[in-house]
Amino acid sequence: MSKFKKLFYSQKVAPYVFVLPFILSLIIFWAYPLISGIIMSFQDISFGSRSWVGTAHYTKLFKDKFFITAVTNSVEYMFLTLVLMIPIPLLLAVLMESRITKAKGVWKVIMYIPALTSVVISGMLFRMMFSEAAGSQMNQLMTMLGKAPIAWLKTKWTAWIALLLLCMWRWTGVNMLYFVSGLKAIDGSLYESADIDGATSWQKFRYVTLPLIKPTTIYVITISVYAGLSMFLESFMLWNGNSSPKNIGLTIVGYLYKRGIEKNDLGYACAVGMVLMIIALLINIVQLVATGTFKKEES
């Protein structure tokens, strides 16, 4: 027992003991599922049996019109969320940190509360708000504007208004707080120097805030790319299932769920998942290179 205790408290062994839980969780919950998914994407899986099919799933995948629709929808959704969820939270964060905003803590709490709401509840609320019934909130608004009620969730552009508003309602506050954290890291003396030089508010934002908040912006873009491509539950709840008119709400993860869970085609679903991972990886690498993240510092 004394030898074990001595070994356990050894300065050489202790670091490995502390990192062991992280290493085990990484292997069990990330590395093992990833490797298993890659292997399963080359297999045809049925109850109690597996057979190797090579690249048959991938060959079929790129001829699958439903998969192409899902990829198109997910990429469009990701792009639109980036357009909305980067500049708007950034401007709100700048406003939040300005002198004109009072009770900043209260406003931050109010902005963050939607993120604590379950996606299931949020999706149900937005489905009722954008219902085609004349009594739904959005159709009541249309009536007040002198317009006829709309079947919001049956055409793509109106349905995507609902989907994007749901995204903005839930995540604007979260991204805003990321940017607030980035703004707090900027040395206030830089703004004082800009004031002395007679810089306008726009010049301070352009030449001080934007360059110095770049690391935070890159982080928010990176997680937003992943979140946009992996969106599923919002669409599922908005259409009350994984089926939408003309597949206007079908996403890559939704199609993965349809093939893997609803049709029990796990091998094909794993191939869909691998393509999703590659798309997300490539898009993030491109944006990281474009923003200079991988650029070596000059000595």
C-alpha cells in the first residue's frame, strides 16, 4: 500500500493521473465513435450482420437528389446565419458596452434568456406563431397590414423567415456575450488616444474595435459554421417532424436521421455524417486561412 501511495503522489505520475479522465473521455466519446463511424460508412449494416460494401454508399450519395437538397439547404442556412449572427450581435455588443446603455446587466440577462429555452419549446412556439391559420400571430399582423393570411411554412422563403428568426431569437444574445468578452479585452487607452486624435465613433469602431476583436470574431464564425451545418432540431420542431413541403426544411443531419433512424440504414447514414464532417472541416479551414489564423508570425 505504501508503494502504491508513493507512486500515486509521485511528481512524475501525478500529471498523468490528472489528465487521465480527459484522455479517457476523448477516446470513449470522440475517437472511438469517429473511427466506428468511418468504418460503418463502408459497410451495409442490418440486424446482427455487417457486410463490406466499399465506397458504394458514397457513390450512391452523390447521386441522391434528397442528399443534394439537404446539403444545399444546410449550406444556405449556414451562410444566412453568418450574415445575420455576426454583424448584429457585434453591433449590439458595442452598444451594450457604450456609455449610453444603462442597466447593462439587466439587458445582458434579457438577451441571454432565450438560449436557456428548450429548442423543442421554441420550435413549437414558432410553429404556432407562423401557422397558416388566420388566428396565428404572424397572420394577424398580415391582416393588420391589409394583407391576406400566408401559409408561412409551405413556401421556402417564408418558411426560412421563421427558421432564421428562431435562430436569431435563440442565439443573438449568446454571440453578443462572446463579443462583449472580446471588447472587454481591448485596452481602453487605445480609445482615449483615438479621442485625443479626434477620431469619430465610426473611425474608432473601424480602426480599433474591428482589428482587435478579430480573434473573437474568428471563434464566433467557426462555431457558427458548425452550428449552421448541423442544424436539425429547429427544423424538426418547426415542421412537427422530419418531413416538410418539397423538403424545404430538410438538412444534412435531418437526412442522416431519416436514413439511420427512420429507415434503419446505418451504413448510409454514417456516410452522410462523414460528408457533413468533411464539409464543415473544409469550410472552417478556408475561413481560418482567409482570416490569417494559420499565418506564421514574422520574427
